[in-house]
Amino acid sequence: MVTVTQLREFIRYAWERAPAVRAQLNSVGMTPEDFKNLDDLVKIPVLPKKKLMELQRDHPPFGGWNAVSVGEMQRIFTSPGPIYDPQGAGEDFWRWAPALREAGFGPGDLVLNTFSYHLTPAGFMFDSALRSLECVVIPAGVGNVEIQVEMMKSLGATGFTGVPSFLMALIKKAEEKGYQFREEFNLRKAFVTAEKLPETMRTHLAQDYGIEVFQGYGTADAGCIAYECTERKGMHVGKEVVVEIVNPDTGDPVPPGETGEVVVTLLNKTYPLVRFGTGDLASLLTGSCPCGKETPRLSGIFGRVDEAVKVRGLFVHAQQIKKIFDDFPEIKRYQGRVNRSGYRDELELWVEPAQTDTFNSGLVARIKDRAREILRLRVLVRQVAPGTIKEESVLIDRRKWD
Amino acid sequence: MVTVTQLREFIRYAWERAPAVRAQLNSVGMTPEDFKNLDDLVKIPVLPKKKLMELQRDHPPFGGWNAVSVGEMQRIFTSPGPIYDPQGAGEDFWRWAPALREAGFGPGDLVLNTFSYHLTPAGFMFDSALRSLECVVIPAGVGNVEIQVEMMKSLGATGFTGVPSFLMALIKKAEEKGYQFREEFNLRKAFVTAEKLPETMRTHLAQDYGIEVFQGYGTADAGCIAYECTERKGMHVGKEVVVEIVNPDTGDPVPPGETGEVVVTLLNKTYPLVRFGTGDLASLLTGSCPCGKETPRLSGIFGRVDEAVKVRGLFVHAQQIKKIFDDFPEIKRYQGRVNRSGYRDELELWVEPAQTDTFNSGLVARIKDRAREILRLRVLVRQVAPGTIKEESVLIDRRKWD
């Protein structure tokens, strides 16, 4: 965890070298000496991804956010926008190695890295982390599923990095080719990110294929932000990263457990992003992790800020509605409907039970409890007849604002 | 240049660690102590690419050619076959850095590396060489031409690595988008391989776009084999590589200037390929290079052994016929025709001059001289009427063997 002394010294470093950080502090009349405690961070305006893009366009290539010159970097990548992403010095610049170590990767592992190495930094993020852990890497990228299956098998790959759906695609292809995956392949560990990992898929991979799956959260700009420990109950915030969950309108932190935008400050000597607004929605978990580590933990990522709906000042995302009902197989279809009654927002959950006789007040109470846990909101639950839910979307906004 | 002491010590190293090298020597009753001079290499049987593939299949992953364990490697790649290619320790494992340094790459360069990083080693070959020269790399891979053009321009890329046709494709796209390439881009140096570089294209890139192009020759198995110096008159064989030009049927060296298969021995502590038959056709240039370096020089690569035709015991490849006529713009169409007259092969060059009045005995003599220089063969030259040459192919075999 970052101390106030570390933060102040780091802000001073960035202020001296990165003109954009200096401008960011100047805009609110702050200097590095004003950092008396960690909460002083919130006085600095958030840098939204969109603004980073504009600043880069006006002051190429990094909009003044780089604290070292281009010549001191290893590689430069591009994300859609375009936003340019630097890789600075060091063998694990994006800090994924601790995440992979926690997932069991280390010497002796031969890892199929299926993130792309072209233009995007994802491939190199995991390649450099795996190399720093003394894993041997097969740089595979996306596509060529058939060749990848043969390579995994004949080289005896032990690990996988990539998005979970691509891991499933490789397994399916192996099965199509008549292989017994569990018996004929050595793949026993996987680290996934950049895509939702449904718990059902995680269980399926563990039980049917013997693959233990861990996940992490990061961005092309910031690298690793948080990752699961062996308890796999939320993601611990990594070193050298300060994470805040904020109200995207004000930039002010929301209380623990509430959903908001993930804002990160990177103690990175190449690219010191300060209060960078990722646009991703998450919440900080309350309570301590059974693993014993005291670092803050993020819930999974619920979605993007611009896809969320605000109910009584709190963000609600379709992914959160899905998450509520993950625990209720007895509900066949469901939908969250935001209404406005007088001056008050209401979130009503329409549910179509698989069998009407399973629906009772106990079930309703459990759904309400789970919704409160995930959304921090009281909701209404209404049973509707099969076929009532017409729309595809699991979250619709029915409010009228005129 | 490799000395006999270096070679003997290296063979001893490989013999002790790589079972396939031991078997290769055993097959002719040799031990490392039998290496009294460099010529003793020819007693060892050539390892054709196809046999490497079979050995890898039977003894995965490297067929016993690796002198270190998989765990000591950095990465593993695959070439069609499949053949697995290891990347061992070291920051420039495939030895392209000297080639790129000769081409002017160094600190301050920002290089668009358009070789693929996925499955094939090409991307990493140039990435690691560029990084060892302190260049900043943009890992671009193939495709995404439009994004690559914008990146080159806005980041001010100074260098390019890739195949020459892709460099032309990027320039064409930039022009299509209305850019003045020479004025608006900083790209001034390029290193190309894996594809023929026509001299006309090299001149076009230099004169019209200010891009100096150098080329090299290597394979996925061996890495860099030879590369151009600033004189750009053939390619100097690199350090830690012994190159022989051999008769592919016997494995015996052919005289300097004659075309044969490129056979390489790698003084590489990870993957000590000994007398590896690349299947590529080239000749050693005679005479010394104006640059002063005494290393042997390869002609360009003419093509593949299995696409060549043997004329009076000498290999002739379509690329060589083309090379002859590169110097004769007054010839509109041409074709090499191999005939058999009695027990003797004849190579006849049919030529259709652009204008009949330019055709005279002086021109015929010059074509014959050039053919002799390139093919080491006396040829017949016959003027034919426009439209006589029907086939697409520039080299056809008309011999009957029954």
C-alpha cells in the first residue's frame, strides 16, 4: 500500500518531469508540498480517457504525461482513439508478474500467450511478466486455433494467458479433433482478463478440464490494476497503484461497497498517470480477505460508466443485474426496470420463475438481499407471467424527465 | 570468421549436450577430435530441413538438436511443417543486431517492426535486435495498414523492418490518404528480408522517398545468416555462422561463384545446428568487398533448391534468369529454355527486343557475359519475333529423358 510520503515524493517527481501533471495540479493551485495525506489526491481533477486522447493529439505523442523521453522507452503501442501507450524500462513494466505468481505461474511453466503483440500492448504485458517469472512463452496471439492446439499438445504447454472465451475455443477445437483434453494436454493453469469470466465457466474449466483460472483487471494505459489471490474473492489492488472508486460526475470517492468509476494513480516513473479515469465501473469490497492481505479489493468490473444508469445517485449496470441472478437458477428470465415515482427513482426487478410453485416470499427476500449486497439499493421484486419480458436488455430505463 | 579451434570446441560442446549432433557425427564415425581443419565439416552429413522436421516429430520438441533444456529458453515458435524454433538466452539471440547496425539503426531510432510476432519468430528476431541497439520499437505486425500509416506519421517513426512489398503498401496508403510521404514522414531507413528486393524498388525508395534500404538473409531456424554492408554488393556472412554452398545431392561444396544450396553451421549454445541444409540457392561471390571486410559474401538468394533446374550439373533458377535481364531494359520479354542435344544440356535464352534495331551482336555478347557471370554457364541467345514467348514462366525445361 502506498504511504503519503511515497505519494508526495512521487507527485514531486512527476511534477518536475511531466508537464501534464504540473498543469493538472496548477489547475487547482496545488503543488507537491500540498500532499499532507492520501485524501489530498481527491483535490486533483480526474483525467478522463477522452481527455488523455485529446491531450495526446495536441501534444504528441503522450500529451505531456510521460516523465521520460521517447528514446528511454522500450516500445510504443496504440489503442483505439488513438491513444499511445508507452512501455518504459524494466522487465515487468506493466506489473502483471505478481498477479501471475499468485495464480501459480513460475519456473517450469510453458505458457501459451494468446494476447495480441501487434499494436496493442496486451501481448507484451503478459510476455514480459511471464519472462520475469522465468516461464517459457509461446507467443501465439489470436487466431490459428488449429495450430495453437497442436502446439499446446506437442510442446506440453502448462499455462494459458488470454481471454476466457479463447481458452474455451481452444479446448473445443481440441475436442473436435478427437483429443481427450484432460488426459492428453498438460494445461493446468490460466490467467484471464479483458473479458467477463462467468463463474459457471470457471467451475467448468476446473471440474471438467482440471484448469485453475485466475483473473485480473487492468487497462492498456495503466497495466495491471488489481488481481485475484488464491481465495478468488475480488481482486486485490496491486503495488504502485492507488485506486479510488468515484462518482464520475464529481470525482469524489463513493462509500465502500458503492459502485463508481475506477480512478487510478500510477506510481510509474515513465508514465505517471495521476487520477486517470478508466471509465470502468466497480466497487471496493468491504471486510478483509481470508488470505490475510490488507490491500483494498475490487469487485469484478461491472461495465463502462457510459453504459450505466444512475438510480437514486447510484450506478447500476446490466452486468450487476446479471450478477444478482447468477445465484438464482430458479429464475428463468429477469429484467431490471428503472421507473420514477414522484421525485424518487425506483428499481423494479421483473422475474419469470422457471416453475411458478418455486416462487414464494422467501425467494423474494433472498433476491432483495442479494440486490442490496450488489447494488447498495433497495429494489422491488415483481413476479410476472412467462413471456411478459419482451426486451433483450436486462436493464431498461423507463423514467420520463420532462 | 570462425577458426578451426572455435569450431572444434563448439562441436565438442554440441556433441556433449545435443544428442542429435552426437548421432550426426556417429553416423560417419567422427568425434569432435577429428576436426583438424575447417574442411573436415564436409565429412558430416547435411541435415535437410525435412529431416529436422521428422526428427522433431519423433523426439519432440527439438529432435535432440537443443543443447539446453526447454526451461532455459525464452520463447518457442513454430514454422510450417511444423518445425519448432527455440529462442535461447541473450538479448540478440538471432544475431540480427550487427545487420541492423550496418544499415544505420541505433539509439534515437523509432522503428516500425512489421514482422509477425505470433507463432513465427520473425517479429521477435527484429524486436530483440532493435532493442539491443537501443532503438524504440513499434510492434506492428502485418495488416492494419491504415493505423500503421497514422502511427508512423504521428510518432515520427524513423525506421522500418519487414518485407519490401509491405513498405511499399504503407507508402501507397499514405499517398492515397493525401500525405506527401517524403515531406511529412521521418522514415529514412529500412531493413528488409524474406522476400526478393528488386533493385528497381530499392532505387525508387531511395530516390523518391529518401529511404535507404538494406537487406539480409536468414531463416526461422537459424536467424541471421548474412547481410549487406554499406556497399550493398552481396551479403556478408555473419559471426557465429559457417556458410557452405554445396551440391544438394552430395553435400560437397561447389566452387566459388557456382550456385548451390546454402548449408549453415551455427555456433549457437542453445540450438547448435550443424550443416543445416536451408534449401535456399545462392552462390559465394568471388573477389573482395570494397568495404574491406574479408568475410565471405553471398549473392542474393535465387530461390529454392526444389524449384531449380540442373543444367550440366549446375543449378539454374528462374530468379537468376530474371537477374540477368535486370540489366537489359532493351529486352522486352525473355525466357530460359533448357534443351538436350545429344548427351549435353543446353540453356537457350529466347529474347524479344523492345525494338528490333537495338538488337545486334554486341548486345548478344553482353547478355552472354552477364549469364556466364550469374550462372557460370555458357548459354545460347536467340532473338525471337514478338509474341513467340507464350509461357508465363521465365525458365522451362524442354528436355526429354526417355
